[in-house]
Amino acid sequence: MYKKIEIFVKNNRQSLSASQLKWESFFKGLLKVMSILLLILVTGVLITLIVQSLPSIKALGIGYLWGKVWDPVQNIYGAYPFLIGTLLTSFVALIISIPFSYAIAIYLGEYNTSGWLSNLLKNTVELIAAVPSIIYGFWGLFVLVPLVRTFEMKFHIAPYGIGIFTASLILAVMIIPYAASLGTTLVRMVPSSLKEGAFALGATRYEVIRSVVLPYTRSGLFAGILLSLGRALGETMAVTMLIGNTSAVPTSLFAPGNTMASVIANEFTEADHTVYLSALIELGLVLFLVTVVINLIGKRIITRFTNN
Amino acid sequence: MKLIKSLKIAVVAAAVATGSIMSASAQDNTLLGAGSTFIYPLFSKIFADYAKTGVKVNYQSIGSGGGILQLTNKTVDFGDSDAPLNEEQAKKIGVPVLHIPMASGAVVITYNIPGVSSALKLNGKIIADIYLGKVTTWNAAEIKADNKGVNLPDLPIVVVHRSDGSGTSFIFTDYLTKVNGEWEKRVGRATAVNWPVGLGGKGSEGVAGLVKQTPGAIGYVELAYAKQNHMPYAFVQNKAGKFIEPTLASTTASSNVELPADSKVSLTNTANASGYPITSFTWAIIYKEQNYNGRSKERATQLVKLLWYNIHEGQKECAPLNYGSLSKSAVKVAEKILKEATYNGKAIL
Amino acid sequence: MNARLGIRNTKSIIFKVIIFILAFLITIPLIVILLYIVKQGIGQVNWHFLTHVPAPVGETGGGISNALVGSIIIVAMSSVIAIPIGILAGIYLSENSSTKLAYYTGLCVDILQGVPSIVVGIVVYFWVVKPLGTFSAISGSIALAIMMLPIVIRATEETLKLLPPSLKEAALALGVPYHRVMLKVIIPCGFSGILSGIMLSIARIVGETAPLLFTAFGSPFLSYSITKPIQSLPLLIFNYATSPYDEWHNLAWGASFILLLFVLILNITTKLITRRWKVQL
């Protein structure tokens, strides 16, 4: 029976003309070329970043990473204020967003997996991710900033309005969808047998979630946090408009600061010394490496989780 | 499927066709400029008028530092800066450039103090101390001393400076360096300095925006920006001890100096008794030898003609926007410099 | 025993309420932002707004035609670059998922997906802007195309993996050459999934600002040239929002409204397509 199919296929394949076979191999080669193109692209990005950072690496050495001074006049550059700014905004945003992301994941994954209300929430979350960041920044500048300013004046803090806190707030809203949608998928993947076993033992819904669902999805939810973090670290426009653009280590949560991405956006086109431009690109290199590592770790955890 | 494929091909063909047609035609009649935000309101008006001649000018106000960089990278036809090229910038460009003065302008100290609508009187030392972070509230003794009768509230001063490389910053820090020894030692003068305190705004637009929206804020912008946005500005004490209001007259008074042949001069802290102490020229910068990167003679001529227009007919736009126009002798110096522009060694004008 | 059960049940109910509240709290920022943009922007949009360039500083009237045309041109060119490469790479990944090349390519796609957009802008500046000697629409398109690629590739790969293998094998058995099998049988079958990926990637890049800061650069003029600087909607919003001029703020609100409308329409259309064809992305 299989022999017959084999012969059938062989005869039909043999009937292909030489030019058709040539097109076939051309096409297969083209597919390979496109994939290699991607490899070249990513390698190219890394190489360009490294090569353009070299003047700064040579001039400033490793001390660049903890240098606290960013002084274009005297050509002293230190990335520390921006590392702090980036980490501070990202982690504050993460902390603010986690309760909401988890709540959405649990709601959509456990309590209400289908139906109009569930779809409404799911669509809302996806739309939040779809809104361009420039619009978040623009809206934040005109609505969030005055609100924060009034808040600051009430508590006798300098009424900047813009600063680390405001930037973190808008960032939190923007990154909720990433952990939320991943979390939803994971929570739904919890085997019903585990949950039903717990219910059979008399557990309440809350107890099932707390002692079965959450531990089971722990590593996956952690991956979701990593993905949200990766997004937060690289976010540029909304943060640039709301963070205050001050190249000093922020003195408090409500002080202005700068992130690696925002200082690049602000000063790239005006960097007039070679070392200045190179220092900015070195920031880009650091940003690239950090976000790539975090994203890859997150993705690895997810594949391992979904394959188990 | 066929539809999609043919659509794709159509789009590609259309893009290529349009691209080549339009780039061929648009190639030689749009000049690119970048640089100072200081001069932007004036340029914006002049170039809008100049477009009637058929030559369009695309000027991006990315800051003086940015303008010089783009000129060095040869991605623009001309740059504009409120500070002449420093040594390292000149070295990086490597070949001679021409600085052509365009106009002079005043950098004003603008502020947003709820309840205070009259003009404050400030002197240079106090301004520097505010920007050093040493004077932190509006009702500080030093400020009150010069402003008796003004109801200064107990409000923290929110310092605003430029976050990008700026000639306006250069003018401002140049002045502060001259009037405050501590500023000279700690910060110095440049287009981008290590600001001790304060928020950064991008461009004069950013600074004006921040000051306008933040109670207690103080910032420095061109007179044109403050006027356009109905923002209050201070009378600053000049070298002669008088508190001078930044106006067209006081700007012109301080820029009424003898220009050296290369036109590079600093006007801050002027000795002129009725001059406003924070003023400066702004210069358009072009390559002396215009045949680089395969530029056509036509393009070089258009550029030089544009700048010639700026120093002659364009000057009438200065006064309404409160920029000081070039004095007759300044125009002569500018003409001479512009005539040094060459194409393949031969003078263009 | 009953009291204990009662407490546990109460805890469970309280937990459900908390979760419900926290989960739906997210709708508030979305509604607030959408309403605000609509309110501020819708009044700006009229025929004049869509067909004129911005007026010089201090003058009223003027519009965003240069940004609209610019965005359309840049997005069109990015799509032309990214869609063929993305689909072909996606085909390779789904067909040869066990090879080493596929593994490393998949890794690269993951890396690209995580690269901050500002870094892409830096790199394209050195690859295209500096050699060309000018900012240009094409450099902006290349930067945005790089950002489109991961989405298109993953969508193609996932969609094709979901198709039954018998489809391909039957076509091959009939003697159809490999390239025709892929292009005329497989791709059309996975069309909706791939189309969704394309539309999502377009929705993503049409609002991107950072990569365009040092590539397309922006322009106050209407331009159709691909080798000159060009304006785009997000660039205009960024520049005008941070200005102190009220007229420019108005333009920025109008532009934000148009941008938001476009992005929402794309996203909703994508959802309708996937729902209708029941392809899971």
C-alpha cells in the first residue's frame, strides 16, 4: 500500500521539469537566506553598538558604570544616574502593576473565562497595549502631571509634577497587559484535576487559588513579570515626557531624573564631542544587553513551563 | 492571493516611482538647516516668506549643539548656533567654516509665581545662586532686598534649565560665569553643563512650557518665547548697576559693538549703560568651500542667496519678534564673510 | 466547625470582590485616556486640518497634512520591506523547526522583539543616515521595518504550524513544486493569521516615535521624497506637545486623535478577522 503511494509520489515528482526544480531550490535557498538575514541583523546591531561605544569605553573604562557625574563640558560621563533612574522607574512601575496584572490573570483565568464580561476585560487589556506610548506621554503631560503637582503641593513637596513617580505611574499602566495576558494563559493551563482534588477536599475558591493555582503558575507568572520589566526598561517616549530630564541621581521618588532611554532620546542629536556621542551609545549598549537578557530569561521560563 | 500579490507589486512600483520622481524634483530646492532654538521664531517667519521664491527651507530647532553636529556630519546645509564653534568642534569639522551673524536676541529670566504679576528685579549673582541651588525659596532675603513692595510668597523655587545642548544655555552660563565666581568654578560655560539643580526642558519650547505650567518655576528663554506666551520676565541688573528691562531697544544697545572680522564676539554683561546684560548674536554656520559631498553649484548658490536674504530683507522680521537687527556695520561685516564662501575655490557671490 | 467554614467562605468572597475590583480598575485609565483624546482632538479635525501643513509659530490655522502623508509613506515602505522577509522567514521557521539555523533564527527573533526602539534608531542612524549624508524617510522605514519583523515572523510561524501537515503533503504528492505549495496552498490557507500579524505590526509601528527621532527627523513641509527628512504623526505629536504654543498643542491633540483612531480600527479589525477565521495567534 505504501509502496504504491511512494511510486505515485515519485512519478509525480519526476514529472517536474528542470526549471521547476530550479525554482524549488531557489525558493528553499531564499527561505534560508531570509533566516540568515535575521542572524546578520541582530549580530549587526550588537557590533554597531560595540564599535560606536569604543571611544567612550577607551576613555572612561569600566568606571563609567558607576560614575555619578554626567558633565558634557568636562567630558566626564557616568551612567549611574541613568541606571538608577531606569531601575527605579521600572521597578516602581512593576510593583504598582503586579496586583493589577495578577488580578486580571486570576479573574480571566479562573473566575470568568468566557462570556461578554470576560471578553470586555480581555479587549480592554489588549487595547491598553495597543495605544502608542507617545499618546500616553502626551496625556500624562496634560492630565497626570497637574494631578501629581496638586498632590505634591498638598504634602509640601516641590511641585514639579513631573519626575520619577509620574513616569512610573504611566509606565505601570503600559506594562500591565504583558504580565496580565501571559498570566491568563498560564492560570488557564492549571490542570483541572489538581483543582478538583482540592475542591473535593473541601477547599474554598480562594484557598484553591492560593494553594493550587498560584504555586503551580509561580514560575510562569515570574516570567510574565520579567517580560513586563523588559518592556518597562526600554520604554522611551512616555518616560521622556514625564521624567524631568535631570542628569543627576534622583534624590527622592518625586524628584526628576533620567532613564538611559530618555537621555539618549534627548541628547543624541546634540552630542558634539566624539566621547559624548560614544558615551550615549554605550548607554544604548547597556540598555540593549540588559533588556535582551531579561527577555530571553523570561521566554525560556515560559517555554519550559508550557512544555512541561 | 493574486490580488494581494499584485497589490504588493503595485505598491512597490508606486513607491519607487514616486520616490524617484519626487526626490529628483525636490532634491535641489529644499535647503536643510538645524540648530538653535533661540532663533527659531525668527527663522520660522523668514523662511515662510522665503518659500514664495520657490526655495523651501526645512529648519529643525534641535539646539545649537545638534545643529553643529549635523553640519559636521554634512547632513544639513547650514547650522545655526548661539555660540561660535569651540576648539574641539572646529577640529572635528577640520575645514574652515564661516560664521554669519543673523540677529541678536535677549535671553530673559521668566518665572511663574502665583500672585506676582509685576516684573521682578534680579541681579546676576542671585540668579546664579538660584541655579546653584543656594537660594531655594522665592521669599529669600536676597530677592526681597531688590523687590520691596512685591508680595513674594513662601514658595519653593523650581529651577528649569535646558536638557539638550543649547546655545541659549551657552549665553546664559556665559553670563553667570562672568558675574558669579562660584558658578565659574563649579559649572562654567557651555552649551550643555552639569546643572547643579533643576528640571530639564527640551528646547526653549520645553523650558517655556515647564515654567508656564509649574508654580514657583524659574527658567531662561529667548525674549520672543516669553512674549509669545505672555510670560513675565525679570529686569536684570547690568554692569552699570541699572535694572534693565529686556526690550528691543536694550537688546540693540548691547549688540551695538564693533564686530571683529570673523564676527565672533560675546555680548553678555555688556558695559553699555542701557544695554540688557544677557544678549547674544546668533550665527548661521556654513562650510567655506561649498563643493563637498557632491553638492551642486546651484545648491550652494541657493544657500548663500538665502543667507544674503536673511541679513538684508529678512532683517525686517526682527523687530516685530523682538530680535535685535544687525546694525549697518554688522551687515557689512556679515556681507564680507558671506562673500568668502567659495565653490571650487571661486567666490559664489 | 461551621463558624470556621463561615470565615473561610467569607474570605473567599472578599477575595473574589478584591480581584474583581482590581481587575476592572484597568478599564478606568483606558476610558479616561480615550475620552480625553477624543474630546481634545475631535474638534480639531476638519478638511483644512487634514490638507494643510502647520502654520509658522504664532499664526493660527494649519494642519497635519505633512505628518499624515509622511506616516503613510513610511508605513507603506516599512511594510514592503518587512512583509516579504517576515513571511519567508516565518515559513522557514515553521518548516525546518529542528535545524540549528532555525534555533538561532528563533533566538534572534526573540532578541529583536525585546530591543528598545531607541536602540534600533541609533543603529539605523549609523547604517543609513550617516552613509547617505542626510536624514531620510527610507532610514525611518528601515528602522520601523526592523521592528515589524518579529511580529510578522512569529505570526506566520505560529499560523503555519497550526495547519494540518496533510495539506502540504497532499499537494507535494500531487507533484506540485515546493514553492508553489507554499505560496499557492499553504499561505492562502493561513492567510488570516498572517494578515493579523501584519496588521498588528503596522498598528505597532504607526505610533512609534523613538526610532524616527534620528532617522526621519521631521519636517515642516509636505514631502514625498524618500531620501529627504519627513514628518510623521508621532514625531509631530512629540515636538508640538512639548512646545509652549497653544496652537501647536491643538494640532498635537488632533494628530493624537487620528493616530488613536487608526490604531484602534486596526486592532478591532484584526480581532474580527481572527474571530471569524478562528485562528489562535
